[in-house]
Amino acid sequence: MRPRSNTLFHFTKSEVILFDILANGFWPRYCLEDIEWQGFKDLEFVAFPMVCFCDIPLARISDHVGFYGSYGLGLTKEWAEKNNLNPLMYASAGSGLSSCVSQIMINTLGKEEAGSQAIKEVRYLIAHTKPTVGRMMVDGQPVEKEFYQESEWRYVPIHENVKTHLRQDAFDDKESLTEEHEKTKEHASLKFLPSDVAYVFVPKDSDIPNIINFMQDKLDHYPNADLKVLYSRVISLESINRDI
């Protein structure tokens, strides 16, 4: 079995969200990241704008789907590289790399010169770094997760109208967070073409007609030949599990 897939996968729990992605592209959202592992005492989580993918082989995808959802897309790595996606850098607890990341964070996160190019570049680097094992927020509660097993790739937008990060108090302010998300949607949505899609996942065989109908009704601005190829990419996890 290949240790990595040639395709990047993104899963969600909602058919509605999958439809929105197909129609409008991926919408980067601010996600809380655990930074306590880097030695912070007064600041546990910081939010970075991102869209997350993984390159786990399909034979190992069941646990990932069970956690993130059964609707999803698989995009080619050629598309990913053209759009500035990158695999994450993982740091094990107590390692020299972990110590280095900690010092970088301490020296830059709370600085007043936040608008400087150097600070922005450091924060972009930090947004692509995770511990091998740590915590993530699920429904407002921290959950332990073995991140290294996720083989995560990430799209972190760079735009003058998109903030590099939000502290947790700003993230918890729903009105402020909504405003920031509107900016990421307007300025940093991640687009793709039907030719970039390798898979469209739905939970069951019975879900396939609904998504085909959506494509026919809402994606008819694409050439008919492209749509026919996109239809062929639709597959159910139910059918995959029968053969893996």
C-alpha cells in the first residue's frame, strides 16, 4: 500500500457544504490551533485562516471520515501545488524543532510591529506547524488527537485584507469572526475546475443521484464534456468500503 495518496482529500459532515464548495470553491475559515505545546502559559489557542486536506491512502480513510464527515472532494496534487498548498511540518514534544518553533512564537506572536513583512512570514510558517500529538477544538471542547497520522496539507491565504491570525478572544466574538470570515470568502476563496477533481464522495449509493442533479442544475456553466467527467468522479464511501 502506498504511504501517501496522489490525491488530496477534504471531508465535511454536510451535503449542503459540499454543494457550496462545488459551486463556489473552498472558503477559508479561522480554526483554533493549540499553541500551549510551545510553552505558552497565558495563551492556549490561536486561530489561523485555512482550508485543510489530507493525502491519506483510501485504504486508511475510514477513521478520518469518521471524525470529519462523509461528504468530500479529492483534488489532484498538481492543482494543490499550483494553489500554494503545503504539507504541514510536525514537531515532536521536547525536540529541538519544537523548541525552535516555541521561541519563534514567543518572539513574534504578541509584537506590536505585527504589520511588518518579517512578522507576517513567521506567522505563515507557524500556521503550517503542528505537534505530532496535541489538542484540537471540537464543538467548543478540546479533544486529544494524533495529528501526525492525518498527513495534513493546508491552504493558508495570504492577502492584505485577511488577518494572519486571531487571538482566542477575537475568535470567540461571533460578530467579529463573521466579519473576518466574509473577508476570507471575498478575497481568498480557493477555486478549482472540474478537471482538478479526482473524487466526489458521498456516504451511500443512494446519495449519488442527488449530487448528480445538483451538478446538472447548478454547474451548467461548465462545458458539457467537463460535467460528464465530473459525474464520473462521484463515488460512495459505501462502495469503497465494500472493496477495502
